[in-house]
Amino acid sequence: MQTITVLGATGSIGCNTLDVVNRHPDKYRVFAITGHSQLELLAQQAKACNPRYVVIANENQYEQARSTLTQAGVKAELLCGPQALDDVASAPEVDAVMAAIVGAAGLMPTMAAVKAGKRILLANKEALVMSGVLFIDAARQSGATILPIDSEHNAIFQCLPQDFVYGDLTSSGISSLLLTGSGGPFRERELSTFDDITVEQACHHPNWDMGRKITVDSATMMNKGLEFIEACRLFGAQADDITVVLHPQSTIHSMVQYIDGSVIAQMGHPDMRTPIAYGLAYPERIEAGVKSLDFATLSDLTFSTPCPQRYPNLYLAIQACKDGQAATTALNAANEIAVEAFLNHQIGFCDIARVNEQTLNKMEQTTVCSLQQILEHDGRARATANKVIRGLVS
Ligand code: NAD
Ligand code: MG
């Protein structure tokens, strides 16, 4: 029996996690679920999975959350605020933590789980992009296991040899990590019409059903950029070891190319329950509610290279990855601010890349070596991005 905390239970990954967990009551017990604002959903989830604690991140909603949970007949204890998030992620009773809060807000509780040596099911890529090597080093020190849930990294993890040594691709005979991406909803859209892209259009992904921030990131391909950085950190790869491949059907979730010419790919329906089930059960396999691929009806699998004019954010991220930790922290922060401004109709779709690029150009060259320095740098980048946005809209 594994005891689990689900950070960000009300999100897309959180819901999929509880779906898989609820299929296996003999294997998993839920210790805590956390949410930010969707109180009704949080109450329904608590009713279904019967956790010891429910945490509401937003302290201002404590009273409202308490009455929603009471009305729903939830028996779990209600906690609130950042410390409570850290506590349920690091409690001694907990074996595994699903890190599925979106954005930088997930960093501290995920770090708390890492420092407590938990099995980390890592969906929250922004936490890793922000803190990089510090995150990996903290896991090494505490003995935490990091299992990638992002479908591409989960695929690569599945395609690596069992004796893979972190950072040593050459000894395993690996020539390249092939990171696939669908190219999002605007892969074929006329470039001259990109200024007309609406929030609604950007929030509609052709293959995956996800939260709004990652869906917009998929449309700009910043998601693939963050994943590029994520792959470097997770596997100890260099930027030159990774190739991004456009694969619109999202059937292959990523691949590992070996020096003998072999390519090992992981395939499946685009359903996050597959990587989630893999992370939960590793090294075993469990049923995830995902139907089998039917090769008789599978359409063409096609591949191409993403175009820099169409996806400037992807190339900004690859450059930031080469520039180092301060750049990746700043880019992640700028992008969170830019996407939020786009979702709030303050800036246009093409402005997201402008805000990201201009923020990176304005940021001082510096080194960030501690969590404190990372948080400060993140804060400066957010302030700079907000200033750039004010300049764009004035
Ligand atoms: P989502 O927006 O659907 O859910 C986000 C969750 O975080 C919610 O539970 C929300 O309540 C919580 N949250 C939001 N702001 C918070 C705050 N300030 N403090 C505490 N909690 C807060 O997002 P999602 O699509 O589930 O994605 C979650 C993470 O997983 C992201 O980092 C995303 O990049 C990554 N991811 C998602 C998918 C996917 O298919 N959805 C795939 C790969 C990786
Ligand atoms: Mg992904």
C-alpha cells in the first residue's frame, strides 16, 4: 500500500491522478489533496478518495472551503496556506507526492517533498526549470526518486537502458534524445494571421486536454522549450544532445536514438493516465483506463522540424538553456506573466514571445546558486516582464 499526496488535485493532472488511484484502492491510499480555488471539485474529490487532509492553498478561502467541505459531508481535516502545502508534501506517512501544481507556485511544496526524500511524480515542469540543478542535487542528497510524468520525459525514461547513469549518455550508447511535440493548434495557420489569434483558439489543443497555462504554452511551443530544459536537468543531458521533432499525431511521446542506428520510441494514446500510472506503479505496471493502440486504424505518423518564425518561444528557451540557470529562471518567470496577461486579454498572442525576449534582454547577467537567489531572480524577472507589458500596451 502506497500513501500519496496529490498537490494540485483539482487540475487536469490531479484529476487524472485520482482517476488512476481510485481504480486501485488495494494499492494506493490518499493522504492529502490540495487545490487553489475549485472548492466544489475539491470537496467531491475528498468525498471520493477520503484523504486525511484537504489543503486549500489560498488562505482567504478557508471559511468558504470549510463550509463547502462540511456541506459535502467530508470528514478530512482542512488546512490552508503555503506551510500546509509543504507539510502534506513532506509528512512522514507519505510515500509518494504527485507534483501537479501549475507554475512557480509548485516549487516550494515540491522541494519540501524532495528534501523529505519522497518518490516525486513530477508533472510541475516549471519547478524544475526554475530551480534546475539545485532540485536534482536536493533529490540526490535526500535520496528522493524523481519519476517524470510529463509524457515526453516519461517516454524517454521508459526508452533509456536500465543501467543509465545520470549525465552519461555516451556510456549508454545514446546519440540523441528526440523530444516530440505536436506543434499545437497553429502548426499550419498562416503566419500573417498570428496577430488575430484569440484566447479561445489558443486554449484549444488538438490532441491533449490540459490546464489553460500549459495549453497556451503548447500553442506557442514554449511548452516544448520548457521541456527541452526539463530534459537537460532530468537526464543530465547537454543542449546538443536533444533534438525537437514535430509529430502532429502525438502517438509517439518521445524517443531515444542510439549510436548503432536504433531508435526506441514510446507510443500510446495521448492520455496522461499512462505516464501517471507508470509513475505510480514503477517499476511495475498497472491498468490506467487507457485503451490500447489499434494499429489497424492508426493514421500516418509524420515528422518535421519546428520553424523558428512560427515558434520563437521554443528557440528562446533552447538559447536560455545554453545560457544557464539565471536565464532559464528568468524565462520561466517572464512566460508565466506573459501567458497570464494573454489569458486576461491584456496582450496579443505574438506579444508572449516579445515579453519573453525583451525580459531576457533586460535581465542582468548573473549567477544564481541558492534557492533564495533563484526566488529573488524570479521576482526581478516578473517585475521586468510586467514593465515590458506596460510598455507594449501603452
Ligand atoms: P491545471 O491548471 O489544470 O491545474 C493546476 C493545479 O494547480 C490546480 O489544482 C490548481 O488549484 C493548482 N494551483 C494553481 N495555482 C496555485 C497556487 N498559486 N497555489 C497552489 N496551487 C495552485 O494544470 P495542469 O494542466 O494539471 O498542469 C499541472 C502541471 O503539470 C503544470 O506544471 C503542467 O506544465 C504540468 N503538465 C501537465 C500536463 C497535462 O496534460 N495537463 C502534461 C504534462 C505536464
Ligand atoms: Mg509534455
